[in-house]
Amino acid sequence: MRILGIDPGIAIVGYGVVDKEGNRYKTVAYDAVTTRAHTPLEERLLLVYKGIDEIIKMYKPDAMSIEELFFNNNAKTAVAVGQARGVILLAAVQNSIPIYEYTPLQVKQALTGYGRASKSQIQQMMKSILGLESVPKPDDVADALAIAVCHGNSMRFNSIKNFGGIML
């Protein structure tokens, strides 16, 4: 199974593509879709959408796993990230990719068995599980790989999501 993991954002959208065969993972690709700070929001959203749509078309994942948003103190940033997340979900739906959502706590538990694992513990776990020479940078990319592996580890417990009346 090929899984696309997404760490949503407006400036940096981390993505990681992994293949799961049995209990083993193979890294296919990882990187980030980035937008510039002073670009109008609508243009940034279009860049995020096009970037994710291109990644989906290139790697043809069987599923997308994406981190659920949590709200921070900056409402303006939270709204922009929520809008970016929306165009990411749209790209998946338009390409008929099932979408699975995970909280940061679920990702940490799936990878380390401990919901309060540190960011560095998750990064080292990704390096180990995926046989990488170094921890992927920026952090958003390592997080996206972790979200993909979380889905791989959690697949049998998931139910398919229903978005907009379309059963995925």
C-alpha cells in the first residue's frame, strides 16, 4: 500500500510518500510544498493545491493521512492553515484518494507507544523505521513521514471517511 502523509501548513506543507509491504516500510519520496510569506493568501492556496495535486498524480497513493489541526494563539495563522488544509483535502477528493486524519497524540502513540514523545524522539524513530541516513528537514517533512507511518500502523483500526456525500 502506498501512503501519502501530509503535515498541513500555509508556508510549508510537508509531505512523505511511503510504501508499506507487510510490516516493512520503504521511503518513496519526501519534501515540502512551500509558499512565500508576502504572496496573497489566494495565490498561496492555489500553489498548495497544485503542489499536492501534482504529488498525488505523480506517486498515485492508495491513501492520504493528514494531521488534524489544533488551534494555537494566532487565529489568523490557524485560519490560513485551515484553508490550506481544505485545498489539500480537495485535491485528495478530486483524485479519489481516501483520507484519514490523525491527531499529534495518535501519531506519537502509533510510533513510540507514548503520547508525550518529543519531536526529536519521533524524528529518530522515523530515521530508524525508514532506514534514512539523517532526519528529514524541515521538521514538517519528518512529521509528514511520521503521519504516513502512523496510518500504516493504524490501518486495520480505521474507517473510511465520508466527505461531502462522497464515500471515499
